[in-house]
Amino acid sequence: MMDNWWEDLELMRRLLRYHPESGMIYCRERSPCDFYDTGEGSSFVSAAGGAAKYNLENLGREAFNCRVKTRRSTCYYLNGGMSYRGHSKKLFAHRVAFFLYHGYYPQFPNSVDHINRDGCDNRIVNLREVTPREQSMNTGLSSANTSGVKGVSFLKDKGKWRASINIDGRKTNLGTFVELSDAIAARKAAEVGEVGFDMINRDEYQRLLEEIERLKAENKELREFVEKFQRKTAGMFE
């Protein structure tokens, strides 16, 4: 277990304190058993001395407070390095928070998702385990997006709008459209079919209703999308 000490729940809860309401993680006090004697002669440091030095410098300090953004991410996350008895590991704060609270790390291909898309908000109410499909449906807009709607982009060579959606990690083309609103409608219809209404809540239901009214106001043909939406949600929130 020493090689994967960050997977030891009892140990991690002894070394770290997670505050679920704020999402912050703090360093706890360490004991001599968490260290070992190092050096010789004048450079000798006992395990007790190592523990005392660590506690003086780190007790109560916020852990994993370095903001990072990977090439594939659409937001910043908090991470940081942590070591135990000479073994170091880089860890993401949201994964550690989830582990400390729930007692397990989601196993690949599942992951920890930030519900509000703020990768630095690690309150427990904002963290959930998701599948790759659910994760892809909750990502923000990329910096290259020109439509303002996820999954809709403009094809300069064709002068049309393309709608697409990721299904099980693979990009699926939903068609090309002259009008932006038609491409948006295709994307929204695909979201309804792909996410599934077992995941929908009252807020999401209201958001989709408002989206439908906005698109209908542009006087475009949305009958198929509207009928599908109404059929799927009939009686859900009455």
C-alpha cells in the first residue's frame, strides 16, 4: 500500500481534513510514525524531529491550492503535491475531496464532475460521480466556439452551421444548416435523446422550456423537437 498510500482511506483521513461546506482541504497534524530517521552525524534528523518540523510548517495549512488548466480542460482545477514517508504524488483537490467524503475514488472511465462547471469549487454539493457521457454533457464552451452554443460551429468553407454531439466519446455529426437556429435545435434535440430524462430535474426542465420558447420566437420550424420534448416530459412536473 505504500506505493499507493493516497488510496488508503484511513491514512488520508488522518493526514487531511476536508470541510464539505467550503470545499477546502487542510493538513492535519502528523506523528513520528509518518516519518523515518534520515541522515547521519550532524545531518541526522529523527522521525520525531521530522514530524515536529512538518507540523510547524504545515499544520492547518490549505492543501491542493495550485490552480492549473490542462490542454483538454475548459476550466481551472486545484491540485498540489503531497508526500508520505518519502513517496510523493500530485493529486487533484476535487478527487481527494470526493475520496475523503465518500470513501472511494470513482474508477475509470467514471470521474468526479463539478456540477456548476467551476473546477475550483470543491464543495461536496458540487461534486458528483459521472460517466464519460454525462461528463461530456456538462462541459463548458471552448474558446474557439463561435455560436455561443455547445456543439454548434460555423463552417467557413460551406457557409453553414454544423451541429454535433459526443456519444460515448465519439463525435457524431447531426447535420449542416443554413440557419443558426436550426443547428441549435438539432443539437438540443440530440441532448434530449442522449442525456435521458432520468437525469433531468426541475431547474433543467425549466431551462429547456425557456430554450424552446427562445428558438420558437425566431420563427423556425421546431415541430419535431418540440413534440419529442413534450412527449418525453408529459406529466413530469405537474
